[in-house]
Amino acid sequence: MKINKRKTVVLLAGTVLTAMGLHAGTSRAGGPGTLSDSLKTVPAATDRANNVVDEVIWVVGDEPILKSEVEIMKLQGEAEDMKWDGDPECVLPEQIAVQKLFLHQAALDSIEVTESEIAQGIDQQINYWISLPQIGSKEKLEEFQHKSMAQIRQDLHDDYKNRQLVQKMQEKLVSDVKVSPAEVREYFRKLPVDSVPMIPTTVEVEILTQTPKVEPEEINRIKNQLRDYTDRITKGETSFATLARLYSEDPGSARQGGELGYMGRGMLDPAFAAAAFNLTDPKKVSKVVESEFGYHIIQLIDRRGDKVNCRHILLKPNVSMASIDAAKERLDSIGKDIRNGKFTFEDATAYLSDDKDTKNNHGLMVNSSENARTSRFKMKDLPTEVARVVDTMKVDEVSQPFQMVNPRGKVVCAIVKLKERTPEHRATITEDFQAMRDIVTAQRRKDILHDWVVKKVKETYVRINPRYKSCKFQYEGWFK
């Protein structure tokens, strides 16, 4: 690709902007679980898009945007009850074009997303789908998608990677944005009373989790399988890379023959890092290593200073429904004891919870999605399964056990207590200063990113089918 004054970029079309408010007026009407409906309809949508007589409708740099790409995005959005602020035939190609600009800049700035990050994100997405009542298993997910699990992971890989690259690039562009208390007060002083924003309902939630136990027979099966791979590699029957492509359950690295790229210790699971950094002979294969993600064997490729490049094969033990039911029964008993006053929810988390992120903080969940870490969550910021349960709870109520996916992509069972609920209200500087500062900061960031896109549009060669001249775009300057 040629890069000069007329800059260009590469994008897997079909990705929707999700970060920093640059989504050109898209919103999803459905609540938690809406995505499950799309699992049924997206394959059909793709089939319909395949019947479109294709043509190039936009060119950004030297990269085309095809009519079929826009059609697929539109049908997928409709399947997920997406609402567009404008004509989707105008909104969607602009979204693709804007992403091209961010992805190109990310490449210039050497922004990277590790295969480990991609694998974790894909695992969380797949585990979330599987946790939905309408699905419940890998086999059912494959049936909904009309694809094998390997194909599903493959399809998610580039889309997730591109979204993360865009998000990291946007975060870099606005990383220095700060607003002072005086600026916050001045911003809201100028607002008419009826324009002062409403602060959505927020909640504070305590959580106690139990991890379903994996049967010893299942762990032994996984370990024996990995040992068999090691024997085959050692005997020269096949290569590590070949087995990784065929069998590894880390979708990102599997396509690269298990290769992770150069990583420091802090980028890896501690147990995995210890084993990887102890390897010295590229011909040797590690013993079976247990990490938070499953079980691995590892092969050294190279070391550069404090970074290591290695291959690995990941296998994940299956959790039986019997184990999940047993975990729910334990939680049901704990919940009854709490309601009967035998001990408090907060005391129970310290001794009985498996969630290392919250057990030493009385089970109180921390919202890391906000600019400042806080225990307050808007409902949309809670894990989907937790939000679904908390939505109908009363303050101090303890929930029934439910199944969810934790941040590490593992299925766990949980009970929660609603500690506090603050109803929706008009913002005040005394009670909602942090929320008001976030609003001012978000607006400042949005303005900076908008101006950046407009500037890049001016510098980039763009050719658009004349039929789009009547479109009302979010960014000016597309037609030159």
C-alpha cells in the first residue's frame, strides 16, 4: 500500500465503531441478551448479503468499501435491534471509512494488540453467548451460527483486533485531556437549568462467587492429551506449530502456529510466564502448565532482553452441568444462612468467595469502566448477567444463585447483594461532581476526536459514488 499525502488504511469491513462516542448515532434498543437473537439471524443476513450484486461504493486512500460490506453491517445491526441516527445507507459506509483512518494511524504509531488480549476477548464473548439460557453449550452455539467453533473464533479474531486497535488509537489521541474543577463549574454554570444532565440510576453491588469444580477425570484427560502432543513433537512425528493450528483453544495464536510474539512477564499469566521464561532450549517442550485460562504446553522460539517469544497449545477442561448445579446449591445454602442472620454477606465473601478481586473488599464490585475507579455502576456498566439480576432487586436483598462469565472468561456461579441504589436525578455540583467532570471530559475528548477525523478526511484521497451526495454525514469534507 502506498502512503503519502493521500493517506490510506486497511480495515476488515463490518466492524462498528464502539469507542469514544464515534459511532455515528448508533444505539441498540434491546437490553442484555439481545445479542442472542442475532446469533440466529446473522447467518441468514450474511446469506442475503451474498446475493447482493456487489460494487465499490467508496474508496478511502486506495482501499475500497463494497456494497456487500455495508449490507452485512446493516443486516447484523437490524438483527441486534440497532437504531441509527440517520439513514444506515449513509451512516454505515461513513463508519467504515472513519475506522480506516484510525486503523491507518494506529499502524503508523505502532499501536499493537497482543494475541493474548485478543484470545481473552474472544473467550469472554463466546462464554457470554454460551451462558445465555437460549444457548447453554458450545454445540448449541455452533447450531445457531451454522459454523464450527473454530470458524466462530476465526470470524471474531480480526473484528475484535480491529476494534481494540481503534480504541487504543483513540485513547492515545485523548490521553492528555484533563479538566480542572473550575472548568467543570464554569461549564455547568452556563447551562440552562433544563439542560443540566440527568444522572442515570446507579447501584453498588456486592458479589460472592463459587467456581464450579472440574472433575479430576477431565483434568487428567486434558493433561494426557497435552503429554501426547509433547511425545509426538519430541519423536519428530509432527511439529508444535502444526498441532497448535489443529488443536489449540487459543484462537488468536492457533492461526499463527501457537506463536504469541515477544512479551514481557507482566503481559502473561504468572504461572505461564514462569514456565516460558525458564525455557532455554527451543527444541524442548515444557511440562504441562496450569494458568487462569486452562492448561498449556510451551515451546521457546527466542528471547530478546526481558521479552520472550514462544508457542503454546491451550486446552480448556469442560465444566459439567453437575458441577455447575453443585456450585449453585452451595450458594443457595450460603444465601439462606445470610438471610437467616447466621452471618453477613460481607463476612461470607471473605471466607467463601472465589473472586480474588472483591473478596478482600467485602465483595464490593469496582467499576473500572469509569475514568476514576468507583464502586458505583450505571446499569449498562455492570456485567450483563449481574445487571439482569440486580435490575429487580431491593436494597439489602440477596439474590438467588445464577451463572455468569467472569472477567477472565471463565464460567462461575454467583449470588449478589444490592448495597445501594441511587435513583435517576438532575446533576448537582455537590453530589455529582465526578459524574459532571466525566461529562465535561467526555465532551472535550469527543470534540478532539471529531476535529482529528475532519483533518484526516481533508488529507486523504476519497472517492464516493455520486448517489451518496444527498447524505447527511457526521463529518464534513468527504466530497471534494
